Amino acid sequence: MTLHSAVIAYFLVFCRVGIFFLMAPGFSSERVPRHSRLYLSISLSLIIGFTLEDNSSVPLGAYSQIILAALIVHEVFAGLILGFISRVFIFAIESLITLFCYTIGLSNIFTSELLEHDASPALSTFVILASIQLLFITDLHHVLIQGIVHSYSMVSFGGNIHLSSALNDIVRAISQSYLVVLRLSSPFLIYAIIINFSFAFFSRLSPNFPIYFISGPIVVFLGLTFFKNSSNEFLSSLILSLRQLIVKS
């Protein structure tokens, strides 16, 4: 292997790994310094490149500019698909927990978002932060890195990426993620529906009584109490489901 072909091969590995870390949960957060993410991508690219070189999976030889540009686009697209599939579950958690915040009256208490620049409800940010911490505490980020290595056995350098198969994988990841999170969040959503429906019923029974000023604090207090008592089981089931979905994907 010449120096020129080695640089090209490891750069192609870096394209897939770097784009993956731009999308992967935890690593893609705005709170992670860009230099740290860059150094991590370069280090893993070198390690993965040595592994693939032993398996003769690294493309060798000189390429024309057109072929090299096509290989770069191919690797970027492959890393983008992998990163998006791994992050879909976090999107599902954020959506349903934000819905729960709206139903118990915590939609006006905003705080800075962990993954993005936009603000989000405080309870939603807390759940996302806890999920990201559990992702690293339970070594689930090792499973993500293993997924990058195993992806070369499915989509090799320059191999054909079947768009229909990729779209099916994305749709399946989205549907499974939202179904799992909806099942885990269903007690909170059912509580919110029941408590709000109950106060709406009382309001219709006594229209002259200002039920709104009484129901607001009660709904928030009971909602936070219910979440506190069931948060351990909720987060444990959440991280276990995330591990299963990532392994399957």
C-alpha cells in the first residue's frame, strides 16, 4: 500500500465515521466541542481503517477525481443513514415527553436544549439529558461504534446502497421507536388525559366557579409526583429498549 492510497482509504473511512458522529445521539450535541468530536472521529477512523485493512476491505489503488468524488458521496450518505437511524429514538422521546409537558401545564417553563439551539420544556430536557447519560453509563455508545464497523460488511466501499432498502430501514426505525416510546409514555399520557378531562367535567358542572385557577397547580403537582414515582422504571425501560433497537438496526 502506497502512501497516496493509504491516505485516500483512511479519508474515506473518516467520511463515514465523521458524518455518523455528526448525527449520533450524545456525540452530536452542541455541548460537545467540535475539536473533541473531530479528534474522536480521526482516532476511530484510524482504528477502523487498520481493522478493515487486515480484512482487505480498504480500497487500494489510484482513482480518478470523478470516482473519488463518487466514493466520498457514497461514504457520506452511508454515515448519514447510520447516524439518523441511531438518533430517531431520541427524537421520539423528545416528542412524546414534550407532549406530556404540554398536557400537564409545563409548556411555559423553557430551558436550553441539550442537542439543539432551540429551547424546550424543562422536563423534556431533563429526560433527554438522563437518556444521554444512561447511554454512556451503560456503554451503549460501544454498540454504536460496533455498528459502524459492522456496516462495512453490509455496505462496503463503493458498494451499491439500495435506496428502497435504506428507506425501509429508516421507516422501520421511526415506527418502532415511536411505538416503543409511546408504550413507555402511555401512563403519563393517560394520566394527563384523565386529569384534564376530570377538571373539564367539573368546570361544566359549575360554570361560575373559577376551576382553571385551582386545576392548574393541582395538575402540575400531581403530574410531577407521578413522574417522580415512576421515573426509575421509565428510564430503565427506555434505555433497554434503545439498546434493543440499536442492536436490531
